[in-house]
Amino acid sequence: MEVTGEKYNVSYDAITATIICEGIMDLRGKEGYHSVSKLFEDAIAKEPETVTLDIRKLEFLNSSGITTLGAGLVIKLRNKGASGLVIHCSRKYTWQERSMKGLKRLMPALEMKFD
């Protein structure tokens, strides 16, 4: 599964249960992130034990994108009873540490790894 825009790419590898986000995601509102949300839903529907979200190459994510991650991925995984979510972040992009820590409040079992 893959969603590609002018400045970004989001893909899901079902074998490793990994969602990879790359580029600059500055889409507008819930409607702008509809395709990305659908990819998240499709990934969750496969019921992996643990989902890995790799955002190390995601240079920018606006507030609508962070909301989409929170509501469209983290909360849905938590409510589905998934046992784990691992987020791979990069210290290169300072927004990642600040923004992703907020997601931990939604799913305390979430594990963050920084490169």
C-alpha cells in the first residue's frame, strides 16, 4: 500500500507491519489526509501484533498530520487492543521529538526510538 503526493510518500509493508512516512506533509485538514488515514485503517485491519511507524525521513508534518497520526493510527491501534506501536524518529528534525512525545499520552505503551 502506498500514498504518494507531490512532496511526500507514505507506504505500508505488510510483511514487517511498518508504515514509512517521508518528505514534507503539509496537507490541509482532515480531507487532505484522507488517503493517509485510509492507509492507516488498512494497515490496522491486518491486525499486526506490533506496528512500526518510521518517520526518520519525514522533514515536516503539520498539525493536521499530527492529529491524523493521533486519531487515525495511535487511538485506533489502542482501541483495537494492539499490543505495540514503535515509532522510529530522527533527532535531525527537532519537531519529531516534541510532537511524538505528545502521542505517548494517547498510548502509554508506545515505544519511541531516536536515531
